[in-house]
Amino acid sequence: GLGPFVLSPIFQFVGLETAQALDNSILLATEPLLTVLMARMILGERMNRYHMISMGLALVGLGIFTGVVNVDPGAYFTLGMVFLLFAQVGEGTFSVFSRKLVQLHPPIAVLGTALLIGGCTLSAIVVFLGKTPDLRLMDLKSWGAVLWLGPMGSTLTYLIWALIARTVSVPAMAITLFIQPIFGAWIGYLILGERLTAIRALGACLILVAIGYLSWMEARHASDFTPE
């Protein structure tokens, strides 16, 4: 409750004040690495060979996407990116802790309890700091954004994640998180007019190849254990 629904959103929104949505999408790609590390430390789950191959391909794609492999002269570092990096720690804890909890409790109960704790705590912090939004400034697009961030962007997606955590290992789940920066950058380009270069598109394609390979190998692995 406190990690993904209090600390993470605070760091994320503070960071976005001085960073682009594209920067946020890039730093989202650090979440899989942190998640896999925490899964190894807390749950004892290790990556197998095809997990490592998929992770390697995705990391190369991420390097191209972020301009690390081919340095993008337009890339820059901001203080907001530091806050966004800390936000990924809170997000990663949801994958690790929920993996353990959903083995013992219904996923909807796990998420509902976490949302209740996080929502009440974060609301109290917002009210205490006097940061409540001025509803008079909210237009139709603003309400649409809030609707997406709440019921769709948080509740539904986290519930799906909790349901998946019952049967899928954390490393396999974490690798699919690499797709987040692709969609984040694409939406930032379409809605906010942020720059999306050809080299970043190449990196995005490599990330998709890595996730496609992971899905194929997971399907093959599952079929090996299917009764005749």
C-alpha cells in the first residue's frame, strides 16, 4: 500500500515537474531490473536461460532507446529524473510482495487492501500539505485524464498484475515491463508533442523482439508440462 500507492506517486509527480514524460518512460525501464533484484533477495526466484536472453535483448534495446548505445545529442539529465528513479522502487515492491500474498489470499483482496491503505494515506498527505486541486480549473480533458489514472491506469491494471502473479514468476513478469517506455514515449509524442527519434524507434523494436521471444519461450515451456 505505501510503496506503490504513496511513495511512488509522490516521487513520480514531483519528478515530472522538471522532467519530460519521455524521461519518465525511460526510467520506467529501470523497474524490471529492480524488481528482478528484489525477487532474488526476497522470494529467492532466479532467472532461467531464456529470461536472461530476453533481459539482455531488452537492455540493448533500452540502451539504443535512451541514447546510451548511440549517444543522442538531445538527451539531458534533470533532477526530476532522480525522483522518477526512486519511484520505480515503490512500483517494484508491488510485483514482489503481491507475488507472495496472492498465493495465500484472493488477488482482489490483496489489491483492495493495498489501495485502501495507500489511498487513505496519500489523501491525508495531500490535504495536510494543502495540495488539493482546484476543481474549477478542471476541464473535460482533465477529468478524462483523472479517470484514466484512477480506475483504468491504477485499479484495473494492478488487478490484472495481481492475477497474473499467481502463476507467473516475477522475472518473467518484470521483463514485460520493458514495454512501458515504448508506449509512454509514443503517447508523449502523440499527446504532448515530445520528440521521438528514429534511433529510439529502433530500440523500441528490439525491446518488442525481446518480449516476443520471452512469450514464445514461456508458451513452449508451458506446453512441455501439458498432459496428453
